[in-house]
Amino acid sequence: MSRPYTRVALIGLGLIASSMVHGMRRAGMTAEIVGTARSAETRTAAREIGLCDRITDTAAEAVQGADLVVLAVPVGAMGDIASEIGPRLAPGATVTDVGSVKRAVIEAIAPHIPQGVHFVPAHPLAGTEHSGPRSGFAELFDNRWCLIVPVEGSDPAAVERLSAYWRALGAHTEPMDPDHHDLVLAVTSHAPHLIAYTMVGVADDLRRVTDSEVIKYSAAGFRDFTRIAASDPTMWRDVFLNNKDATLEILGRFTEELFALQRAIRTGDGDHLYAYFTRTRAIRRGIIEAGQDTDAPDFGRGYARK
């Protein structure tokens, strides 16, 4: 697949978009890649490393003549960007996004998509705690899932074309309903991130444990919490504000489970704790068997930041 699209416009030049560029080049795609970002500092960095074929100062400029437009900005900014680019979109172009919330993003973008332009939301389930145009690498999407979330009336050919594009970047693809997507991601990503932020915040507030001790004696569990909690704060603020219902549902269930574990610890119910940990351990084994992680000490992530 040398040319699934002729010109790809990337709006936002963070980890996902920059990894898409590297993935496209690794795959031998010959499309022209045009990029832009709201921050002048980000645009300058992208120009310095030659990330794209062209960098423009505005999203409206970037999308002109593009047959694939990728919105890779925080989900709270999607509506404003869609409003800006709507009048400049080429007939027959496909507009997609990489946001980790789907229902709110669809509602924000869809009203600004003109007749004759295809809107096919998507979500690559990949990432690191790093951000910015220098953070991308071609392997980010390898063996990961990209969920394709067609809207009502989506053109099947446009959906398949975008799916093929993501497969060329190394990802597996699967269609999913937007509301189900938001619930699944609340379980697998959103609530875990919020819990990680909370645990790191607790350590910061617990003055009987000094900052130097937290850093010096970090065990693997807390260390991994800090890795998650180092993720982009603007992105995660917008995720929680835009996937409120599903996240609150999962947090409610988490609270019930936590209370049950508190009770087991308080009453010395070792059987309950053992059975619970055995069940959750099996989920970890399932993730490894599915090829979504490894049992290596670094969880297979060592290559990501060479």
C-alpha cells in the first residue's frame, strides 16, 4: 500500500501524530504529509526535525487539498478545530480523529462536516507518557488495536480505506459502537489513569513519607503509577470531562470493590484476598497471551525510548 491517500493533514503534532508520520514512512507510503499545531513552539520543533513535508501555521491551511485529515488534538478542542477546517475540506476527503472519547467527539465534529466529506472517527490504543513532535516512533502502533467508530451513514469504502491505512501502520483494526467504546475505555484506560493520578497525589500529600523517600524507595507498583500519571494533563482533563458518565460508572464500581477489599483486610479474610488476587492475576496472563504486553521485567517497553 504505497499511496492509500495522496495528501495527509495532521492537526496536532504530539506523540500519536508524530508516530503516524514515522509509521507512514516505514510503510513506504508516498503521500505528502502536512502538519500543523496551535503552539508556535511545537511547529518550530516539527520543522527542526523535518517531521512533515510541510508545516503550516493554521489548520485551515493544512487541510487544503488533503484527502485524509487527522484531528490529533485534545478532545476538548475537536469542535473548534472542526469549525475552522469545515469550509476548507476537499470533496471526497475523509476526516478522522485519534481521541480516546468517541460520543462527545462525534457530537462536536459532525455538525461541521460538509456534504460529500466522509467522517470516520477512530482511536488507536497506543501511547506512552511522552508528548510532543519529538516523542514519536514508528513502532508505537505495532500489534496494537485501532478502534474504528463509524457514524451513521458512514461510507463503507471510506471506512475500509481508513482501516487499511491503520493496518499499514502496524495496528489491528476493529469496528465499535461509540457508546460501547466509551465504556470499554473507561475500564481499560480512563479510570486506571485517574487512579494513578490519585495514588501519586496521595503520596505527595502524605507528609510522614518524605519526597526523597518516595523517589528513592519507589517499588515497581508506585513507579508504574508515576509513569501513567506523567501523561499530558490537558489531554486527560478533556478525557474525563468528555467521558463523564462512563468514567463515573466505573469509578463507582471500583469504589465498591475497594470497600470489599478494605473489609477483608480489616477482618483478616485471607481467603477473600487470595481468591481476588488469583482472579485478577489471570487477567494479566490473558493480556500477555493476547500479545498486548510481554512478561519481561520492563513490560516490553524498553524499545520505546531508545
